[in-house]
Amino acid sequence: MIQTYMNEEVFEKLEMSKTEVTELTLRDLRCPNCRFLIDKIYSDIQGHMQVKCPKCKNAYIMNVAYFRTKKNGERSFTVYLTKIE
């Protein structure tokens, strides 16, 4: 077993990150082709991502801002992607 040690600065940054997400919503990032769970992302994420489904091997580019919709007064956090041609 390989054991690694992180320095104090990295540990502090990880702890700050952990406390910052307590108020955020975690949502699933699923492949639109096979619905396989690709990743989990937090509600404050911004920008574009390129992802590849490990199950069906399709690759997609997405802008997460396009996938924040409301249903019945609440946000729907299911994310659908567009296939790279």
C-alpha cells in the first residue's frame, strides 16, 4: 500500500472546500444515450465541460448553464448533454 502525505496548505484548502459545499445542491451528470452516471456536480458549477461516458463511450460537450431548469417551483438538477460529432 502506498501512503502519501499532503502538506498543511493542501489540507486546509480541502477543508475549506468541504465547508463551502454544505449549502450547495449535488446533482447527477448522466449520459443521455444510456443514462449511466458519469459524475456528480455541485449547483454552483459554471462553464463548459467535455465528458466521455465510460459505459457507451460517447463523448459530449456541455455548458452547465443550459441545464438549470425549474419544475414545480424547484430546480431540476438532471443534466443532459449534446453528443460531439
